[in-house]
Amino acid sequence: MPCQKIVRLLILSLVACAAGNAQSPPVFDGQAALEATRHVVSFGPRRLGSAAHEQVRQWLKTELRQLPCEVGEDAFTARTVLGPRAMTNLIAKFPGSSRRIVVLSGHYDTYDRPGLRFLGANDGGSSTGILLQLARSVARSAHRDTIWIVWLDGEESLVNWSGEDHTYGSAHLARRWRSDGTAGSILALINLDMIGDADLDLVYDLNSTVWLRDLVWSVAWRLGYSAQFPRDRPNAIADDHVPFAEIGIAALDLIDLDYGPDNAYWHTANDTMDKLSARSFGIVGQVVLETLRVLEQRGSGG
């Protein structure tokens, strides 16, 4: 039997086993995630080095300090195509009883180009908002695996998405986790980006780790969200998950790159709150929470 088919059968068995042990699907407040995103967007464009960018990070820290987690900052100076730039990843750690770590990540900076007032409701806003609501959800329940929620800085390119002009925060953190040994303790990393689109259509990403991608898709289909998690249009996405996958961490990208007609809202002034929906946040949040529960059923390794 081909190896890929064996992996899929194991994933289906794991999902079915976890479903049998569940009393009810997890509840995720999509409206609260939408409102958190609305608050983020109210600060205005969150481009690197701006007052709004700093204000959002400080607001997140204030919100997180109300939860039972350790809040830390990973500040660094990135070598960019425009010279050195100060950046900061924000990390909230929710301790579990196992030594394994599951990471949920997404970026909080916004696209920046001369003459463009980019509010980034979906691109930068939705990831920031849903991660905060996931933190609130994780804080309300016991979990065996330690969960880290990471707001990554510097995802957007400064000039052009080529070479190393992008994903500065994730590239820095991946190098750090490889050198200090953290990478070996991470069971899985799920990156969320542009997940608030009212017409949600997530990419079946070929740059994601196969077993983790198929596990999440199986969870989504079991919960009734096959339309939002299609398999028939695979694509290879370059995003914040890639630096982690390159150092051997099982990593998945959840991203909708069909944002408006022919992706017309992406990186434009049209990326505004009216294009988002609480239902989309609720779907993604519920799938992520259920995936966390399913992952706790598995042993180490993929």
C-alpha cells in the first residue's frame, strides 16, 4: 500500500477516534474574533515602525495579561532591503502537562506602499483578531499540550516579495528555535493568514506538511466545512509557515487567497471590515480548536 495512503488512513482513524470521544464540537465565538479584528483595524495602518503598529502590540499585551499565560516579546533587528529595522514577535504561552508544544501563529503588521492607505482588515487584521480570541478560548479549558500563540512581525515585504524581503519575523524565530532546541519540542505549527473573508475559500497548500494539512482538512470536513476547505484547487503558498517547515517543524498555512473578484481586494484600499464575516472566523476557529483536541490524541511524530 502506498505510504501516502497509509498516512491518510491513520489520519482518518485518529479523527474518527477523537470524534468518538467528544461530547460536542468545540465552541468558538466568531463574533468576538470579528470585533477584536475591528478594534485592531481602528488603529489604522499597522506598518512597521508606525505608532499604530506599536499600539496594537501594546493592546494585545494588555488583553493577554488578563489570561493565565506567560506573555513575552521576541525583539530583534532585521536586515532588510531598506536597511536595519526593529521588529518584535509577541508570544503568549499557555502551559500544558506534556512537554510537547503546539504553535498557532499569524502576522500583525500590514502591507505598506507609498500612497496607499492600507487598513488590512483581512490581511493582518483577521490573523491578529482570531489569535486573540483563540487565546481566550484556550485559557478557558484544560489542555495536555503546551500551546504557544505567536503574533509575528514583518511578514509583509518592504519592496517586493522576492529573495528574503518577506517573513522577517518567522525567519528570525525559526532560526532562534532551531539554535536553542525549541524546534524539537514542537509537535505542530498552524499559521493563520487572511481567514476572515466572508466568502471563505482556504488554499489546500502544497508547501504545508502533508500529515498536518490532511489532518486539519479531515477535521474540517467532519465538522461540515468541506466548502470552505476544498481539496480540488491545490497551490504552493509562500507564507510565515515556510521558515518553520524548512527547519523540520510540521507546519500548515491556513490562508484564503481568493479575496474578492480575481483576488481584487488583496493589498488594496478595499481590504476593509465590510468584506469580513463572523461566520468565517467561527469556522476557522472551531476547526483549529478541534484540531488541538485531536492532536492531543496522537503520539509524538507524524
